Amino acid sequence: MTRFRFLHAADLHLDTPFEGLGRLAPRVAARLRNASLDAFDDLVQVALDYDAAFVVIAGDLYDGAQRGIRAQLRFARGVRRLAERGVQVFVVHGNHDPLDEGWQAIRDLPPNLTIFGAERVTTTSVERNGRTLAHVYGISYARRDVVENLSLRFRRMEAPGLHIGLLHCNVGLQEGHASYSPCSEEDLRRAGLDYWALGHIHRRQVIANGHPWIVYPGNLQGRSTKASEAGPKGAILVEAVVDADGSARVENLDFVPLDRARFVRLDLGIAAVADLPALEALILQDAARLQAEHAGRDLLVRVMLDGRGPVHRDLQRPGARHALLDSLREQADQLPGLVWFDQIETATRGALDREPILRRGDFSSELIRTAELLASDPEQFHALLEERALVLRKVRLQHWLPELDTWDWDGLLREAEEKALDLLEEERER
């Protein structure tokens, strides 16, 4: 029995520009500029620390066809470090760095580096101490817009060792990513391989855990505030075994976080917040908590505020959110490490104190009484709904709404009452 490890990474986007960020302080911009390159250095170090037999990179090694010089030099340096320890590196190119587009500065490839071509699927074997450990199959993109299902070109050959498919693709047409080389799980299973090392989807996921393994490691370093870019990013450390008869299997997968800068979301309710200074203090307190949870990482924080409370109207004042954001960025300089508040989003509403409204005897008070009456008398409420059923059915047919009997009518009543009161009270205060 022979045990070995390999690292599965994808979507390195080396020297990537960070997307969708607000105005950056110079020191923040400098730290972020090196994040993807430093994450790659850490990938190399992990491969050495764990004595990995090889590293597979499933596409989008570079961020674009231009393939910046910094990125190419850093990659070449890392590959040569791995070569010194006999670690092989296998790469396919994806939609961001297709083979036939862009400029390549590395013409003399290190002997441990295999870059798969785009004409057909080829296979390279990995041996250690005279024993065959694995066979890596791969194909690169020749151009950006590859719509062919490239997985159909893969077929297992008869040979001992672990059989690994390296492919940049979209399994199951996952939303949020272009449908480059679209395929299904069944397409991948038919190839007869043991492990599919995939790239393109930036959210880490194990689609199938055996017979075969189908794995997306996610990208190495988050690139923006989108949900798929948030949270820990890194690579998958795979432990495998080759038995004496040549049969092989994957025994364990471990996620290894490698990102230097991490995008996180901070969700806060405003119900117990009295004013803007209290809100700022609460956000900074939670930012310190996030630093403890994500120790050693630079944090880029998107603040999401929701709920009802008196501070809602403060946040609605012209320029209030931008001023709060600027103040938070200034205060974050006092925190250890780097915290950058990227954006504040609000789904807040004003506090509704029904008792004073009821005492006013105006339209808003009548609205509350009508809602309470309908909630307390389900039969009358449903009778009223039946009278409106024909109109509702027409709306459903026009807009493809769910069947009426599946709706949460009580919840809708409460939501409608609150929405109407919000609008009425805001109009009253103007």
C-alpha cells in the first residue's frame, strides 16, 4: 500500500484587480494588490509542508489574457521551488486565460510543469519511488467562449493508480457563472475516472463524494463582495492510497485556507440601537469579533442592517450612510490588523408604536383596527379573499405566481399592514 497527497486548486486569478470595491485607502489597496500572489506562495508552501506528490490547477491561473508580468514571474518562481522537491504541477487554462489568447512570458517551462493543450485530452502519469501513483487527464481552453461539453472527451485508460480529470467547467449550469463547457454529473461519471479536479465555480463544493469524487475547491483568493467570493478561500488537500494490486482510492479531503484577504458579511439588527453613535460602536464591536473568527486575515466587511428601530430614520437622512461608512473606516484604523468597511446596505424600517397611532383616530388607526379584525376572524378574512379570488387568479396567470392555497395569508396580512403603516407614517412626518 502506498499513500500520497496532492493539492487541488483552481481560479487563482493571479494579480487580480479587486472588483466592485469602494474608495480604497492607499495602504488597503497595497495590501490587496499582493493578496492573490501571496496566496499562491502559501499554496506552494503547503505542498512542500505536506510532501504533496503533485499539484493540480483547474483553470484561470491568470486573471486575463494579458497575464501580467508580476503574475507570471511569481508563478514561475513557485513552480521552480516545487521542482526542487520533485513536486509536479499540472495546469489547464480556462476562460480567463485561454491558450490562444494573450502573451506568455515563460517560454522555458520547468520540467515539473505540465500545461495541457487545447486540441485533445492528454494524460500524464505521476510516479514516485518507482511506483505509479496517478494519471492526470486534462484539456485547456483554446479561446474564452468554450461552449462544448469537454467532459465527453475524457475516457479512463486501463492502468494502475488514481485517475484524475482536470477540467474547467460548469456542472449543472450553476447560476452566477457563465456556462463554459457545461456538463452534468452523469457526463463526468461516464468517463470512469476516480477524481474530478474542477475549476470555474468560485464557491467550494463537493458535488459527489466517491465513485467518482467531483470537487470544486473554489478560488484561492476572494475577489469581490459577491456571495460566491465571501468566506474562507483556499485549496483541497487530497489523501489517496494505491494498493499492491494497483487499485487506488481517495481516502480523505481537507480544505486548506490560503486567502490573505477575506470578504465577510456582518448582519446586524437595529431594534436595540438608540442612535448612530450606538450603531457605530456596535458595528466596530462586531468587527473585532470577526477578526477573532478569521484570525490572521485582512477583512473586507459588507455591513447589512435590518429590523425596526428609531435609528432607521437617521439612516435615511441624505448622506447619512456615506458619513457613517467614512467614520467606520477611520475608526477601523485603531483595530489591530486590517479591516476595511466596503459598504453599508440597509433593509431597515422605522419603529411602529401602535398604541399612539390607535389613539389618533386617523386613517392609520383605522388600518390597524381593520387588520386586527381580519386577523381575529379567519372566516371573515377568508370570505373577503374569496371575493377577490378571481382578480388574484388573473394576477397569478399573468405573473406566474404560486397557487393561491399555498400562500401564507396570515403572514401576508401582517406584512401588508406594516408596509402600509410605514408608508403612511413616513408621509405624515414630511
